[in-house]
Amino acid sequence: MEPTELLSSFCEKTTFDDLPPEVVKMAKQTILDTLGCAVGTHSDEPEKPVVVNKVVRNIGRATGDATVICADMKASSSFAALANGVICHGIDFDDTHGEALTHTSAVIVPAALATAEEVSGSGKDLITSFVLGFEVAVRVGMAVMPTHYDYWHSTATNGTFGAAAAAGKNYGFRGQQYIDAFGFSGTQAAGLLTYLKFGDYTKSFNPGKSAFNGILAALMVQAGGTAPPNMIENPKGYTGAYSREPHLEKLVRGLDGGPMVWELLNNMLKPFPSLAASHTPMDVTLRLVRENDLKPDDIVKIVNRTYNTVKSHFSNYEPGNVMAARLSVPYCIAVCAAKREGGLNAFHMATVNDPVVQAMLKKVEIVADPELHKLYPEKFPTNIEITTRDGKVYKGEMYYAKGSRNNPFSDEEINQKFRDLALPVMDQERVARIVQMAEQLEQVKDINEFGRLLA
């Protein structure tokens, strides 16, 4: 079988009963975490849902069966996924898969939830469609990385395939239908990295549009549309166009007779509302300044030795807005050193513009270390050195970020993150019910019951 055909067969044949218990558990945790990020956007960056919900009302007519999170409306599955995808990624607090470099769940949870609601599916249906969508998106992502990331927002481009897979599962697709859905996905895949400089709305828009496009691909197939049979591996198809060095073997790892690797288990949930590359240096910086009681005036220099992409992509020293700050590793280090703060308050404009933080930002140096780069993306390596006025040097290193497979969150830590994000928006009783239902998601008979709690 060709890769597209193998992926399609995997999606068709895999049922909830085929999912290992650890995969089901991780799926439930990730779904709750992603929904928390969506709710948190309403309180921390409320302009984002205002903009996209206005669009949904204007062209989506705000009619349908799918929940728009924290909004007094429902919409068609595609438009609900658009709105929810924007806010799932709105505060950059959502998960990251290191090798694919995708915020996968910001695309797949909206697509899986909206289409499961549309067909009145169960909690098991939501879990299964989410897992399959996640696996497809990440595998496609790994196949085009790392050169794909020179220009493309990998969350959006690769997520389109996963959204189509999730929708297809809830729509009851058979093998050829998945093949066609992947064909329509490849011709729609889009999303550019231009936001890295500007920190604008497109970063949040991209995952929402990706979820929309994936469902649209599935709807085209439902309506009888056909697409190329090998869009992913065709020389003029997706991997040929979107990567200079495609790795087609990563598409089908474990699906072609070898031991199965569930990529969901390699996912990383976030401890900080900033890009994944910032988490290990933030963690180390916070530890060093707290343990040694280092004041901003004590510090003359901070050096972060790390992998190459941090230097080439994520080292903006002039973040002009909140999103640009979230995407700047030097800023993330500086705010931790200056304010001992890495949570949502660290990414408000008052903090970004604080003279103490701006002064600290000038003291941060990012060094691309060839030896540390060899450890990436399995690890997110960082070596931090803080030099003080008295000539002392404080050192710390970290290789596995909190929330990753080798440094995981506990169930309670994930639940508490959801509570922290949701309580400014929802009452305590509703928040408790969502957490409880997410923990028992496989027992939910009608997923619309879950969706109503999110409205």
C-alpha cells in the first residue's frame, strides 16, 4: 500500500476498543487541556473570539448543531470548528508535538468535537476521532519537517489532514472516502509563518481555518467529490511541494507491519502560555532567580545555549505585542528573570513594556549550540548561565519540559490548569462538571451533553 492508502486504512479500521488505555487517558487529558485554552482566551485575549464570532454570524449564519465555545450561538460543524480553533490557540497555551512542531489539538479538538456533535456521537466517538486526527496530522507533519518550517505554519498545514480524518471518522467514512478527503486536504493546506515577526491574528486564525478546511474536505467527499488518490506522496502533491527533504517512512511508522507508535503519547502539554521552545529556559531561569534570590539589578547577563531553531526563528528582541512576546524566547527568559513570573500576567502589554523587563531583555543572549541541536526534537535542551555584578555565575540545565512524556503533568495538575483558565469565565459548578465529564468521557452517551457545558 502507498502511504495515503495506509493512513486511510488505519483510520477506517481503528475503533475505540483498539486504543490502549494510556492513549485513551492522554486523549481525555489533552481534550480538557485544549478546551481550557479556548475558555481562557475569552478572559485573556477577548478580542479574538469577538472577531471570529462576528465572521461566523455573518457568513455562517450561526445555525447548526455544533457548539461555539463560550458563545450564545451554535453553528455548522465547519464554522464552529473555525471559531473554536482560533480560541484554542488564542493564548498559545495549547500542546505541542516536538518532531512535527504542531499545536495539533488546536485543530483536531475543534474538528472532532463539532462533527461528533453534528452526528450526535458519544464520548467514545469524540476520543476515537480525536486520536485518529491527531495521529494523521502529526505523521504528515513529521514527513515534511524540518524544511517545511522554513515558511509554513505546520500546525495549520498538517492539521488540515488530521481534521479531515477526525471528521471522516465521525461521518463513518470508508477507505476510499478517506483517500479523497486527504486529497482535498492537500490542495487546501495553508498557513504561513509571517506572524513570527508581527505577532498578529493570523497565528490564531491558521488553526481555526485548518479545522474548517479539514471538515470542508470531508463534506466535499460526502457530496460525491473526488480527489487525487495519492495526494500526500505524489511528487506534485503535498510532501513534494511542502518539503525539500520528505520523510515518507514517518507517515506509516507502525502502520506497515512494525511496532505501533502512538504519537499522542509523545505530545507535550504546556506549563507556560508561550511557545514550546521557551519552556525549559523559563523553568530554569525561574528556579535560578528564586533559589538564589537574584534581583533584576544583580543580573548583568543571561546566556541561553540551546538548539538552532530558537536562534533562527524565536529570538525577536523587539516584541511589539502580546503574541510577539509569547513567540520570543529572549523575552520569555527576561520576564522570568525580571518579574519571577511566567503565567498569563507575563504576557500583558503592561508587563511587556515594563522598563525593568525591557532592560533585562537586552541582557539575554541566545547561542545556538551544535551539540544541543543534536538532541532536538526528542528533547528541548537548554543550558542557562546567569552572571551577576559580583562576578558569580549561576548555571542550570533542562532537557525535558514539564508536560512532556518524560516529565508529565499529574491528572490534578491538568485539572487545575483547566480550572485556572476557566474560572474567570465560568462559575465553579460548571467548571467542576466539565472536569468530571472529561475524566469520564468514554461513558458519555451523547456528546452534545458535553458541548452544552461549553456554550
